[in-house]
Amino acid sequence: MGKLSIDNRYFGKRLTVTSVLLLALATAAPLLKAQDWDQINGRDKVHDPTGAWLITAGGDQLTLITFHRGGTVMEDVQGESAFDPASVNPPKPLGNIQTSPQHGVWQKTGWKTFAATLIAIQSGVDAEHFINVFFRFDKLQYTGKLTESGDQMDLTLVESNYDENGHQIRPPDPPINLRGVRVPLEILPQTGTTLPVPVVSPTPAAA
């Protein structure tokens, strides 16, 4: 009895059942590998920040930051900045300053460490001419380290400001320490009764 074969109209050849099975296995392999490296539940999350995180410095203000697999990163700050430009030197004749979401890039620097740089645009309203006017750029530089589980991270943030020509306006602010927790994946009908919120340990008092 001859082997069962299937006509292949695209290549003008006949594929045996053995060939079809080998082709199916080759196609399935990349899918299995992708599942194995899942960022939420897979082994890779213990040393890769890819995913969404809730961040705090220990005060009332919270931040959501997302590290994308391709090396880009986005951040939204609770309320985004809104302040009186008269409090900034030099002041500008603008209304309250608003800050765009932060966009940037990130890369790993070690097994559990990484760095990120993000840029935000600040602008205000010129009430006299009813136009939106550029105020300054904010640059946020993060260094981070994942905890052993990969579900939390410790971050250090340094912020600096630049004018419309990209020149630094003043020296960077002192570093700020932050703590982040990974946003968990819940698949319905499962739904948790609490959310993991990052807790920052108080800084020990100076002796």
C-alpha cells in the first residue's frame, strides 16, 4: 500500500502524511515557546520588568508605568502636574501648567536591574491670546531592581528640566526612592477583593 499523500496547490508537489506532521510540529513550536515566556505567570518575569506597575514614593501620589517588550515605556502620574508657573524661576505669564504623559525607552542593565529615560512636555494657557504655550521639558531617569519574586521593584528617580531648545534649566533634583508592584492579571470569573499597593518603608531617623 502506498503512502497517503495530499496535493499542495501552491507548490505543485505532493506532501506525504509524514511531511504534514513535521510541518505541524514546526509550526507549533514557536507558540509553545511564547507561552513559556509569558510575562505575567512565566519564569521570565522574575528578571524582566515588562508589564504594568503601580508606583509610589510613599506619599499620596501614585504613578502607573508600563514597560513594553520592545524597549519603550509609558507613565501616567496621578493628576499629572498642575502648578502656578509664578512659583518657578523664571516665571512665565501662563495659567496653571499641565504635564503630558511621560514617554521613553528602557533596557536591562543586569539580571534583575534596568534603566529607563522618559520625557514629558509641560505647557500652559496664555489667557490673553487663548493659545497653548510651551513651558518646559521634564526628563525622568529611572534605575530599578526587581525583587526575588519579580512582582515588586525598587526604583530611584532623578528629574531634570529643559527649555524649548533642549538646554538644561537647572541642576537635577535630588534622587527619589520609589517602590512598585506589578499589576496582576485576573481572568473572570476570578476577581480579587484587594489590589496590591506598594509600601515604602520609612527612612530610619538619623542618629
